[in-house]
Amino acid sequence: MSDRSICLFSLDPTYIPSEAAQEEAKALLRDLVPARHPAATRGERIITEVTTQVTAQIDLIHPMENLDRISCHLCGTELDFAWWYDEVAKIYTPETGFTAFEITVPCCVATCSVRDLDYVYPVGFARFQLLALRPGRDLADAEVATFERILGCALRKTYIWL
């Protein structure tokens, strides 16, 4: 069984919620997802893990093998993964992470933010993440809205298969 995670991340790449808000969000997420994965067979211990991650720099939140498509948000043209990885490498340094997001899309030859491209499944750039590894269920939009109120920021949800 592959491990699927639900990841909620701030749309403001620099935003970090207070420690109290992070703890409240983790407690709520633990209440919402089952402690034991419902697909586990008898005798298996597939435990849901809930955690927050805060990084010193803005990092890429990538849905891994779940990234199906990247399209230009200006004209809808599907973009090549190799081109996208090259562009991301140009705006990232291990020392500082992501400090700029501007790229030039080949389809329109327009300058835009890599954050604005259309991703299936969502990709993000953030310092803060709330994660549920092997949650056994999805989160409804209303539940995500509750996390937004608790954490004090707009969130995006993505799924990561590890």
C-alpha cells in the first residue's frame, strides 16, 4: 500500500501560524481522521500521523507522482515537465530556498509567477504545512475552511503519494 498524505499549505509562502494555532489545527486534524487506517487488514497497524512542518525558507510542496499536468494560466497551454523543472531550478537555491517566483512561459512568452500556473494536483511554495499521513479519508471544503480560520490564512490542499 502506498502512503498517501493530505497536505494543507498557506497560500502566502512566508506565513507561519502561531504555535498555539498549529497545535489547535493538529488536534482538530487528529479528531477528523481515524487513528487506524480503515483499509488496514486485521493485524496490520497502519497508523495515521498528523504533523506540522515549518521550514526556515520557502520550499516547494510537490505532489510527487500525483502531479498530472501543468498548464499556463494565461492561455491554457499544457507545459512540459522538463521545462518546468528547469525553471524551478533557476529560481531556487539551497541556501535561500525560493526568493523569487518570476518565470517566462514559452507558450505566451509572458512573465508570470510560477505560483500562478495551473497544476493538477496543486503544487505550492510555502514555509508552513499541515500534514496527515495515511489519513484514511479526505477533508471536505468546509473542514479546510475551519483550518483556515484556526491558522489565520488561506490554505490550499494537495495530495502526496510517497
